[in-house]
Amino acid sequence: MKRTPFLTSTVLTAVFCLVIVALSGAALFVFLSREKEQVLQNAFRQTDNLSRAFQEHSLRTVENVRQVLESLKEIYEKRGGGVIGTFEEAANASVARYAIRSREAQGTLFNLLSIADENGDLVLSSQRPFVAVNIYERPFFRAHLSGVQEFIVGEPILGRATGKWFIPMSLPVEKPDGSFGGVILASVDPFYFSLFYRQVRLGPKGFVLFSGPTGKVLTGTVQDGDPPFGKSIAESNLFRSMMSREEGSLTCFGLPDGEKRIISYRKVAPYPLFISAGMSLDEILSPYYRRRTAAVLAAASFTLFVALFFAAAYSAFSRERKEEERFRNFFEQSSVGFAIVSPEGEWIHFNDKLCEITGYPREELLERPWRDLTPPEELVGEMKVMAKAIAGHWEDVFIEKRYVRRNGTLVDVDVSTKIIWKNDGSLRYFASMVQDVSERKRSERLLAKRAEELELHREAIIESMAMLAEYRDRGTGNHIRRTKEYVKLLLERSGSAALFPEKDLPLVWQSAVLHDIGKVGIPDAILLKREPLTEEEFEIIRSHPLIGSEVLRRAEERLGSASFITYSRQITEYHHEKWDGTGYPHGLGGEDIPLLARITAIVDAYDALISRRPYKEPVSHEEAVEAIRAGAGTHFDPRLVEVFLRCSNEFREIISRIPEENMPPDPLQESRSDT
């Protein structure tokens, strides 16, 4: 029997476990790196799409404002720069009407539309009532005054006339001589932009910024934060990237709030304006961090599992080595046979004691399959047991069996088999210890035979005692045998058999035949009297349950507690009690009467009715059944009567199998009452 060296197996298992842990760690690292990269790519793609959409919206809005201002500029310059008190005064011009309709259509966009002259004084305003305001010091006015002709989008300003923040968007106007004539101004509500931006959920701390060429935020929104307009991003990497490229994506802080974000931006060309959309890096990576934590925990659990696997394997190797050493020691014992058999059923090794038990020389036994040692009638059952043990991955199997010796005789053996498994769960071999138990089995068989003989003797004594009581009353042996069958049938059909220990059940129906043992104490002159009994004679007859109980009590005192005597006393003493309490000797009623006595009362009455007695002729089965039915609730337990009625045909079958024997001729044909 070749054995894998313990040290080699341990080292190989350790190397295997380390390789598995290393590979799983590397796979986890690659997986997490790729997942993080994918999450960031998705976030950059999302912010880029948002910045594109917001850039288009911002460009359309600025262009709309510019068109409105150009329309107002045109009508104002055509009138020569004269004072127009209200926009309604300019309604006779189609372009002015268009401008007015545009302002009304964009009512949520503008806080104010106004025109200032070359001195910065408002000469026209959409505000009602008109408020005189000078804007000479405003940066956008000073820029146009200095010669800037382009459309200007300025930094947010708190309006003097409206008291509201606005984004100034302006164009210069000229007098007929070409000199500076003032400014056309649109005070654009910054919340017009931010309300649109808020329609998109950017996650906690996500933002959309609309910023100017100096890095000042014109308008925007910060998710779950304060409006950002007026803040500066001039010192951020975002602004520096805007100044170098018209569009792009990067990871930086953006706003001076300490929150790192993934940001995509685009220039609102042709204007020096930028729109940027950002999402919190921590919020973007939060689901990834949770998955990473779960993956790391799973990897740690797997590593722990591998460590436990190694510990278990090491323990298994150690246990296997000890088992093999123990098995080898078994071979040295000469008191028992020992054998090792391969999964294919071939002998690997056995000791001399097995040869002695089977009677085969070693060389001859080696050539003989182990199955040939088992009698054919026992082999099938043994193979089923072993198949079940292998399927269930058992470790131990014990079988009591016989071997066929070389000379053809049978020897009783106890076979204790240890099933040895490989580390991969496959079967390695069977190691069996075989003990010759022939002497013990012979003793057991002898004891069983003696016990059977004692049981037969007890049955014979019980039946003899019962026949002694019945014979004086013209009873027969068949009556006794029928009584046992009746009681057994009613016990089983009523479910009452479950109330008794299984080993006591034969004693229960055997004990029932002693129910009239007390009749041995009744004088023949009364017991066999053919004439009607007197009241005094009836009283003597009614004493037989107590006589029988006393006889059995004395037997119980002599023999000690014995189940069959206990059952017999219950039946003997109470089987003439009636359900309605009118019976004897104690006048018990209902369930106060022991169950066995209630059953015996029914079967005794039935058999008495269908049997011939010196003082009566038998009645038919049907008449007997009707008599029992009529006694339900008065003489008999009604529930047991129902059971009796359901199985009455089986009572008829018992009579057919065990018929009433011929009685001696009865010289007197007078009838008397049945006691």
C-alpha cells in the first residue's frame, strides 16, 4: 500500500494555496482598475454631453438678446437719438414693434430693457414708473464710451432701478454725425439660466457655471448649494484650461469650495464666454468605492477560506498519516482478522487471522474475490449497504454477516469497515476488521430458542387456565382462540393498540382469555345450573370478577410485576361493568372502566351470543351484531361499538376460521338468562 509522503503533500498544498491567493489578488486589482476607469469615462462623457447642451442653450439666449438690442438700436438711431419717453412711442416702427414683442416673449429673461444717452442718463426704460438712473460709471458703459463697438456681456451687477441682480448685455449707439450717442442695455436675469440648468440632476455638489473672460461667474447653479454668480474661478486650473483651449475635460477643484470635480467645458463662441458642467468626484466614485469595499471583503474572505482550506488539508494529511499508522498496527493484532480492499474489490492486504477465519491459505485467498466469501443470499443486501455508504460519503460501516469457509461451512462474523477517502473526495480503499463471533451467535440463537420456548409455555399456561375456567361452563379451546383474535382486531381498528408498548401487544390479547378465570371459584351447582338462578345465586355468579382478580393478584405477588398479569387483572375485574354504570362488581361507568375491560365486554358478549351453551342455543351473526348495536351507550362503549360494527364482517371471518366445536348433548332444553 503506497503512501504519499506527508511533507511533499503539505508543501504542494501550500504552494497551490499561495498561487490561488496571488492570482485572485491580481485579478481583483485589474478588475477594480478597469471598473474605476470605466466609471470615470462615463462621468466625463456625461459632463461633456451636458456642457454641449448648456452651451447651445446659452448661445441661443445670448443671440436672442443681441438681436433684440440691435433692433432697438436701429429704431433709436433712425429717430436721430431723440428722447422717447416710452417704448409705446416707438410702436409706429415695425422693427420697434418686433423688439417690443421679443421683450414680452422673453419676459422671464429680462429684468429691464433701457437706453442711456452719451452722458449715461437713461432716456428710455421698460420699467414702470420710469426711474431716472445714471450708468456712466458702469464698466460696460465706460467700455463703449472708450470706443468698443462690439456686443458686451458684462459681470453681474445689482440694479439701481430694480434692486435685482442682472447680467448687463449692451450695444453702443451713434448720433447722426457718427459720434457716441449712448448705450442700448438689456438687464438679463441670471436666474433665467440657472433655472434651466437645474432641470438636470448633477448629483450632490454638481454644478453648471456660465463664466466670462475674466473668470467671473455670470450665473449658474450648484446642486444643494448657494448660487455661484459673482464668484471667481480665475485662480483655478479650470480657468487656465479655458484660456488655452475652447473645450475640454479635466479633474480639478473649479469653484473655491474645496470640492474636487470632473468638469467638461465649452466656449460659447463667438463670445468670450464659457459654459462648464461638473460632478463631484467623490459622489461619482461613491458606488465604485462601495463595490470596491465589497470586493476587497470578498477577496479577504476568499483568502481566509483558502487559509482554512490549507489548515483543513494539513489536518487531513496529519489525520490520514495517523490513520494509516493505526491501521498498520491493527495488522499486528492476531485476535481479529484485518483486510484492506481496493475500490475495485481486489485484496491489497490481509493478515493471517483472516486466513484462519476463512480457512483459506494466503495464496489461495489472494486469488479469490472477496465477494465469493459471502453467501449469495446475503451478498445483494450487503452490496446495497455499501453502495449507500459510498454515495453518502460515510466513514464507518458495520455489518453482521457470514463467511463461506473453504470447507463450505458458514462462520458468523462482525465486519467493521473504515472507508478511506482521498483528499479530492474519491474513494481510496476499504479497511475492514473481521471478528469471528460464531460462539456468540450460537449462544444468542440458543437464548432466542429458550425465550421462544418460554413464550410458548406461557401461552400454553394462560390458555390452559382459561380453558379450565371455560370448560366448567361448557366452553371450548376455540372460544379462547377467537377471544384473542377479537381483542386484537378491536385494539387495532380502534387505534387503541398505540396506547401500549409494542412488545406488550401479544400479552394484551393473550391476557384477555383469562377474563372468566374467577369462575373456578363458583360452585358447579350454580355455574352449570340449567334452571333460572335465584337472586342469591346471581350474587354468587357476580362475584367471579373479584375472585379472578384476587387469584391474579396473588400470582402477581409471587411472580413480581408482570405485564400480562396486570392486563389480566384489569380485564378480569372490570369486564362486567356497563357503560351506564349498572354493571358489577363496582358499578363503574363510562371511561372509568379500563379500556381493555370495555373491549373484552363487547367480544365476550358477541362470542357468547354466537356460541352454544348448556343453557342456550347460538344466534346468528347478524342477530349478535344487532344485540351489540342495541347495547351501545348502555352496556357498551358507544365508540367501540361503532368500531365493532365497521369490522363486524371480520368477526364473521374469525368464526369461519375458528368455528364453534360440537358441544356435548344437553339433556335439558330449558333456557335461562345469560349471566
